[in-house]
Amino acid sequence: MILRKQSLTAPWFVLALVTFAIHLLVNGGYGIFRDELYFIVCGRRLDWGYVDQPPLVPLIAAWSYAFSGDWLTGFRFLPALVLAATVALTADFARVLGGGRFAQSLAGLCALCCPSLLAQGVFLTTDLFQPITWLGLGYALVRLDQTKDQRWWLAIALIAAFSLWSKYAIIFFIVGLIPGLLLTPLRKSFAKPYIYLAAALALLLVLPNILWQANHHWPFLELGSAGVHGKNRVLSSAAFFGQQLLIIGPLLALVWIAGLWRMARHESWRAFPVAYLVLAVFFITQHGKAGYMMPIYPILFAGGALFWEELLKPVWARGLVAGLVALSGILLAPLAMPVLPEESYIAYADALGISPKATAGENLKLSRLPQHFADMHGWPEMAAKISAAFARLTPEERKHAIFYGDNYGEAAAVDVLAKGLPPARSGHNNYWLWGPGPDSAPVVIEIGGTREEHLRDFASVEQAGFLDDPYAMPYETNQPIWIERGFKHDLQKIWPRLKHYE
């Protein structure tokens, strides 16, 4: 009973419970996110891989939607739970590093108050398991160093393999860790068999996905190339780290920068600062998004919390640091989670001087909302208007009509939210792999463009609606809906030209 009472007041438990409760309250705000719709469709067409992600998150998304339907809080139950676990593990990682109650509380509080992590608890996306698996890998490395038990490499293999089934990002972390490990006592592991057994085990566990990528000519590499060569914003080093400060929280820099310093000074932990440096150099030079660095910060929070615990002894000084972290979380939470009504959010962001472009990672025209909020708007209305356009067709036309989406968001919105329509088609990412379908599509329903543009490819074009959501991304609103008849081409023959992986 004593142990049980102690656990209920432990920093990891209290902070995880607070995190989970917050997300249960706010996760139903706004609407379903573009990528969530796409993952539901991918999960319904389960495969060993997809153009843009491994299959784990699509499978979870399809199951979650089957269980919860349009109840967003239920659909996003797992992101809330995983973030709560991430907060708990961050606090416990500080304990493993040697931190006391204050260090554990501060590390967990940083994870709770970090805007980028707060956002991860809202969306069911491929980033779902990244912070906790990167943190788990760091946890296992520290325990390996402390215990000298080489079997920890097998745990590392399992963590890495699980992470790779949700997203490929942990590969960059592992590559970044290797030069750092050579600077620590763990370099001795390279002369022992367990590290190589672990590599073989991880490779074996993810082999089906690797084979899928190989059989489809490595589409993920083509996708990454699109990001490097135009899709992603080109950020200078200053702009890249400026975005880091904003998405992690400016006041939290007090902790994670201290974590870099504290870990660099410890012979066995310096692999983490080295990995941070390698990742930053790579993502800056290869035009990666600032958010790609996000999963490493819980590790640095734990190191920084240890630094402040060692430095600050007075209770008031420790309370001041914790208070600044909490204040940062309170001020920036509305930027990460759907807490405020849209107009209130816009006014609040304006008051803070934060424009939608401040955290943008892609070269896109933006809404009055940042992209992660704008992409939670307009989908049910779009699906309803496409359904209405489809209902205007004659029974014979409906047999061969399709909706063609310019991107996977439009196509997935119709597939998930519209009722009674045939599967949508698109040349975007995995929709292109699913193909044009069996028909030549003499009747097409499409969004955007002008009548004159579409008359180049169709005998007649009729406007059947208009999208006008004021908060959606610009290319998804103030757009006409067209019914296009008499397609002048053979869809099967031109399908290869419609492919766009990005």
C-alpha cells in the first residue's frame, strides 16, 4: 500500500494524468485533420507499406475511426494516451539519469508544456510514436551504460523496429547517434556481438516494409526528394533555430540548452548532443522542416532538468524555473491545440505577433490559421457538396462517374465522409498506386480550376457547387466544384502522367 501511495504522487504519474485529462478536454475541437482522413483510407486498404509511410498508423487510424466514427475525442484517444506516456517516461528518464524529485518534475513538466508535443497529443499522424520511441531508445542506451548488460541492444532493436513501422524518422536519430557513441564508453559494444545481432533483428522485423518499398521502386525516396527540391521551405540556420524556439517554446530553451551542455559534459551521455548537432546540420542543409527535430527534445529536457536541480538549491529558485516553464505552456498551448474559437485564436496569435508563416514548413499559400489548424476545416462540407454534385447525375452517369481529387486530402474526405460514392481517384501519393479504376471515367467531378481550363479535356463542364470555408487552406476554399462530361482521353493511358509524389 505504501508503494502504491508513493506511485500515485510520483511526478511521472501526476504529470501524465494531467496531460491525458487536458487532451480529453480539447481533442474534439475544430474537425478532423487532412492526414487523418488519408490514414483512415490507407488503413482500410491495408498493405505492407505506402508511398509516404509504413502501415502501423494507417491501421490504427482505420480501427479508431471504425470504433469512434465522427467522435473526434474517441478517434484521438490513442494520441492523448501516447503523449501522457511520453510525459511519464520523460520524468522517469530524469530519474534514471540520477535526478531527484525536482528534476523529474521539471523534465515531465517541459514535455507537458512543449507546444510541439502538445500538438502531437491532438493528431493521429505518423509522428504519434516518434517522441516516445526516440526517448525509449535513449533510455535503453543509458541503462546499457549503467548496467553493462549488452542485452539492452536487443531492446533497442525492438524499439527501433516498432518506431520504423510508424515512421522512418528514427533512422536519422540512429545515424546521428553513431559518431556520438564512438565518443563514449559504449564504443566497446562495437567489438561485441549483441549490437550486430540487434541490427539484424531490427532489419528482420521491418523486412516486409523494406521489400514493399523495393518492389515499388522506393517511392519514399522520391517523396523525400520532392521535399528537398521545392516543397519544403528553405530556412537559414538562424530561421531554422528560430522555429525550434517557437515550436518547442522559447522559455523551454532554458532547459533543453542546459541539457545539451549537461549531457556533453558527461562521458557516457555525450552521444545525445552529438546526435542533435548531426540532425540539425543535416536538416538545415537538406531543407528539412524544423519539426523533424522535435522527437529528440524529451531526452534533452531530462538532461536539462538534472542541470537545474544540481545548480539550484533554494526552493524559491526551483519554483521560479518550474513556473516559467508552466507559464510558457499556458501562453503557447492555444497555438498547438484547438482550445480557442477560430476568430479568438487569430486575435490571440496576432497579439503575440505570431503569423501562420512563423512555423510553416512548406512553400504554400496560407490561411488566416496556421496549416495544422486550417487543415482541420472544410472536409465534411466538401464531402457533402461532392455528394450533392454526384446526386445531380443521371443513374447511367453515376455508373461510370468518379471524383478526382487534386490531392489525397480531397480524395480521402470523399472516401471517408461522403456516402454512396465510388472510390475517389487521385494522382497524389498512394492514391496514384491504387490506380484509375476499371472505367475510362466519361464523367468526372473535380474541385478547382476554370471552365476554360477543363474544356480542354472535356466536351462540357457544368458548375455544381462552391467551397467557401473561411478557415480552410486557400487551395481548398473559394473553389468551384465542376461536373465534367465527355472526357477526351483514356484515363488508363494518361494515368502515368498524373503521378505526383510529394
